[in-house]
Amino acid sequence: MVKTNMSITINYCPICGYKEFTPFDSKGYPTYDICPCCSFEAGNEYDHRSSSDDFERLRNIWVQDMKAEWWKKPAPKNWDYKKQISEMNKK
Ligand SMILES: [Zn+2]
């Protein structure tokens, strides 16, 4: 079995950093869940073989082309995408 380069147990979206999201299951495979924040689907737009460059590329699409908008509107109160991303990068 191939080990992923993502930490297997991340419990946030690797694209936007949304915390109530599990992109990979306990074996490290994509859950095929769609992030309610950025709308990217684990296993479709990215998977356990994706590199941090891949995540960054998708993040740039979300921020620049999609204006970093909350997909399942309305966005939570006082939500700030920059803060959400910066909290993800602290890990
Ligand atoms: Zn997301």
C-alpha cells in the first residue's frame, strides 16, 4: 500500500482550510465529499496523491477565479477566508 504524502488524518479541507471537513478516510483514501466552503471534491479535483503544489493551485483558483466565496451560502458570520487559510498553514 502506498503511503500518502498528505497526513492521513487531516480533518480540514486542504484547499480552503475549512475545519468541518474530512477529505480522506482512515485508510487515506478520498471520501468523495464536497467541501461546503470551496466546493472542491476529495477524490475528484484532488486525491491522496496530490502534492502541496496541487493544493496550492486549486486554492489559487478558489481565491482568484471563484473570489473565495462560500459555496453553500450563506457563509458563517464573521467568516474570513484569509484567516481560515492562515490557520491551516500553521500546521
Ligand atoms: Zn474547502
